[in-house]
Amino acid sequence: MIDPSVFQLVCFYAFAAVTVVAALGVITLRNSVHAVLSLVLTFFSTACIWLLAEAEFLAIALIVVYVGAVMVLFLFVVMMLDIKQEHLREGFIRYLPVGIVVAVVMLVEMLALIGVRTMHEAVMGANPATAAGLSNTQWLGQALYTQFLLPFEIAALILTVGVVAAVALTLRHRGGTRHQTAAQQVAVKATDRVRIVKMAAERPATDAPAQTQNPETKP
Amino acid sequence: MGEQILNQLVWPIIYILCIAVPVILAVAMFVYWERKVIGWMHVRMGPNKIGPLGLLQAFADVVKLLIKEVILPTSANKFLYYLAPLLALVPAMAAWAVIPFNDKMVLANVNAGVLYLLAMTSLGVYGIILAGWASNSRYALLGAMRSAAQVISYELAMGLCLVCVLVLAGSLNLTDIVHAQSGSKGIFEWFMWPLLPVFVIYFISGVAETNRAPFDVAEGESEIVAGFHVEYSGSAFAIFFLAEYANMILVSFLAAILFMGGWLSPFPSSVPFLGQGSFFWLFAKAFFFAFLFLWFRASFPRYRYDQIMRLGWKVFIPITIVWVLVAGCMKYFGWVSIGTGG
């Protein structure tokens, strides 16, 4: 009854529809927090589509990296901003031509990519992971760490440089800030902070009974 | 045709209920156990009025919370305010799908199980952030901000800990990870020995990731009254509570599966009866870790916020990165026989 391929197709269209609607929501919703959440939904349904295409590693990496970390920080920033929502609509007509040009260029590029892929179907062959009898993640790992090790390491290096550069650009040393040195805090001994004084519990009897009365009790 | 519907639809739903209902019941009993244990540690009785030994206290609390009114704060974002508890609960429950209870008992024996767990645990933070923002309250927003920064920081350390396990086990499948820890020497075949620092860091990160004491600055009842859920009442609050405790139990199970051999017995396989693997072993190990959560809460004062960040970024992440290299060397040069399954 439920043909798996038909079910897969229905799922694909459902996920694709959610992706498109959510992507539209990103650029049309007035509330910027809602827009960010819409982007999260876009990523999530894109991951679902990738799962259907048996790219399980990419799909889960998309959720872990983008949904789980990047978008959380994004949301973090957007919540902190106090955006006047009416100002957001300004300049829509002014930037419309630029937007249309970008959209058309992207459309042409995507169509070209689809054309190239269909033409090279024979050249590219079947899914290499299934051909090798491995899971998608395993095959991707083996390809990245053997065949493409050098490009992979270079990419890692570039990303590290990017992180260091971003920190170096934004790090400002202000004068007058107080820092705590954890090493010093750990090295503290009880004798540095508290002085234990030994003394008798009661005054010696020879001591003059000065101020036995409470000075507050005046007539 | 009817049989096919049964196989594709009805049985999975029954299996899901077989996991979800015990998890919810476990949360109820865990709350009771927490109050009892902390009571004993404070030299108090703990709940002892409702039911024998106070066992029905958790259920009384649930009924109380369910019949209370859910109050919507002034000019709160209504949609997100009601959505946030669900966003916290859904990942907490969904993550249970890949947990193997013994050799055969697993709902979804997926190849990328560990990745799926990482994805699900990283989604839970949305519930907290949105709850904080949608409540339209200063305290809730402060709690949400603290929580977001903390969860993201400790997720990195946790992910690197998982990498160490993956390197030794050579698989992302949780059942295979447990099988890699099997062998004739029982307890000495577990990953906790070659990965001891990582094991400790993993559990501490788990405590921080679930926003539990001593890392509970997101709630910080003495500073920001209750953090992200200060405005929530009734059943919405109950859902946050459920998600938090389900996450704690999940972290306990994961620590048992990844580092302490899951359902495998601590005794050598030559010992009769006790040497056999069973899900009772898994429950015993998970119970031990769940107990640690309560022990921590009763023992330690709350960390200061900058100390939490320092611990995560400057202590845990460097140690785990070094240990990833060490684990790689262990595997490559064959320094340890653990993980080869022999």
C-alpha cells in the first residue's frame, strides 16, 4: 500500500514546502526574533531534505553547527538589539532592484548547476558511499582524511587564522579593569586571610569595670 | 495490507511509548529521590506525608501543577511563550530514541547515533532562550543569556569528549560503542580507564549542560530569582521541570553507555550469572550517575559566572583536545587493547 518511493517523494515535497515557506518568513516577518526562528526552521527542514538524500552526516552537522550553535548566538544578538520595527520596512523599494539582480544571478547559477549535473550523470557515477558499501559518515571521513587530507588541513588552518584574527581585531585592553588571577586565588592559605587570636573567654577580674551601664540609657 | 500498517505505524508508536512513559515515571521518582536524598544530607526527613514513605509526593505535585493557572505576563510574546516549554521538552525526549538498553533493545539503531545525540542536546537551549525572551522579564532574560553562553561553551568540551570515545570505539553507533568495551576482563575493558580525564570532564560538562548545581547560574534563585522560568506557572513550568530531569537522566545513561560499558557486567565473563550483561547493569550505572547530580547539589556552592566560563574554555577544552591526540595515539600505536573488542 504505502510505496516507499512515493512516501519519500511526498516527504520531500512536504519538507521542501516548509523550507520555502520558512525562508519567505525570514525576509517578511516584522519581528526580528521571529525571523531568526524562521531561519532555524529553514535549516531544520533543509537538514530533513538532506537526510532523505542519504547525506546523513551533512544533515546532522547542519543541525549541530548551524541550528545548535550559530543560530543560538544569532538569536542572542538579535534579542539584545532594540530594533524599531517600523524602520525595518524603509528602503524596501530602494533596494528592490539590487535584490532582484542577486536573485536572478542565483537562479541562473542554480539552473546551470542542475544542467551540469544531469549532463555529467554518467561521468559522476553512482553515490560513492553506497558503491563502497559504507555509511555516508564513514565514507566521508575516509575521503576527507586520506584523499583530501591536505585541502582539509589547509581549510582548518584558514579557519583557525580567522578565529585568531577576529579575536585580535575585537580585543581591546581597557585600563582600570580588574582581573582575578586564578593561580593566586588557588594558592591562598587560610593564614593569609584569617588571624586566629587566642584570648580568655572572660575578662580578668583585675580589669576596671568600665562602662558597665549602657551609655544609651540617658534620662 | 493491514499487517503492513501495523508494522510501519502501530508498533513503532508502542515502542516509543515503552520508552517515553518509563522516562516520565522515572522523572517523577527521581524528583522524589532528590528531595529525600537532599533531606537526609540536610538532616531532614524529606517528603514523608503523601503515600507510604512519601512516595506519592511527586504525583501530588504533578496534579497540583496541572490544575494551576498558566499566567501570561503583560506584553509577553504569546506564541513563543507557549512554544518555549515544548521546544525544551521535545529534544529531551527525542534523544532517547537512540539509547540502547541492551543488545537488542534499541528503538533506532542508527549509524550516526552519537551525532544524533549531539544534535538533539544542542537543540534544548532554544527552549531556555525563548522562554527568557518571550516572558518580557528582566530576570528571565538574564537567565536565558547566562544559560545560552554556558550551554554553548560546555557543548564544545562535551563534543570533544565524545570524539575521544569515537576514536577508540571506531564507530558512531552506540550499540557498537558498547560492544567495543566488551571482553573477558569485565570492568577493566571499559573506556573509563584509558579516557579517565575525559570521563570526568564529560560528566562535569553534562552537569553544566543541564544547568544543574553547582552550575545553575541560569536559575540562580538568590540572584535572579529563578532565571528563565521565573514567569512560568502551572503546567508550562511542569514541562520545563520534566525536560530538565529527563536531560539529567539522559546524561547519566550516556555516561554509563559511553564510558562504563552500558549493559555489560563489571565482573569477568567467567563469573556465573553476575558476569552476564543485562539492562539491570545499565540501570545501576545510570542510577549512580543520577545520584551524583543530587550529591553535587547538596554539597557544592554555586560557581561564580566567570569561573564557569574559565573552567569550560581554559581548562576543559584544552585538556580534551590534548586527550583526543592521546586517544588517537592509543588507537594508532595500539597502546591499549581496550576498544578492539578482545
